Amino acid sequence: MGLTVPSFGVMNRISPLLFEQSAFWFLRPLLWFGIDYILFEPYIHANNNPNNVFVSVLTDNLTYSSAKLMSTWVADGGFGNIIGGLSRQAPNAFGEIFSFYLPYSNFYVTVSSSQFLRPNVNADPVVLLPDILIDPSYALEVALEYLRR
């Protein structure tokens, strides 16, 4: 479709535990210099919609993870609208989980090593507010009517 989606920023926590469980082993030398995180800045590309594409995305309280990423791309990239209810996950959310057992209690836990940062740094990092906030059960009908016009 010719779109260039905005780039989420990401803050990665660097720790020895991360190296044990993931493909980030090549970052291990950063610990030698006392660096415990890496920040990749969010970015919105210029002329990201050369074909004037318009996308409607439907959201509700079950919208999270990759669906939340897609919705945020549409909102922050300015190439569509969001119709429905509030998403379950915030635009700035944690991810890249890894799991391990605690050494004394033997509890199995999962933690995030990354925080994703919304491309539009001026937009609300906590709530992805739909352009048309309605009961999600009517979102498809409203989207189809909107696109017909």
C-alpha cells in the first residue's frame, strides 16, 4: 500500500539474566562499561503515506499486543482512524518477556526486558483513544458506513 509506519521507540534493560535467555548476547560488553539500558528513540517518518491510503482499525478492551501496535501506527502515522472502545494495553507498554525460576522459592516468574515507546511522543502514552468512541459491538457497522462516505 506504500505506507511507512512510524517507529516505536524501545528502552531495553541490559542485564546478565537477559543474556542467559535471549539473542542479545552481543550486547554483553555494554555491562563492562556500566551501561544498563539502551534507548532507541521513537520516530515518525516524513511522507509516510504517498498513496493517500486510509485505514480504519476497530478496537475494544481485548485489543493488546500486536493489535495495539497496529492501532497506534494508524493513529500516530495519521493514515486512518480508530473506531470502537478503549484498548486493553497502553501505547507505551512493556514486552519482550523472559521467564525463570527464583532460586530459593522456586517460583516461576516472567518479567519484561523492554518498554515500547509510542511514536508520537506528544500523544497520550497511557490511553489509545479511538477517533470514534462507541460500543465495540457496533464498530464494524460504523466503520463500513464511514468508509462508504
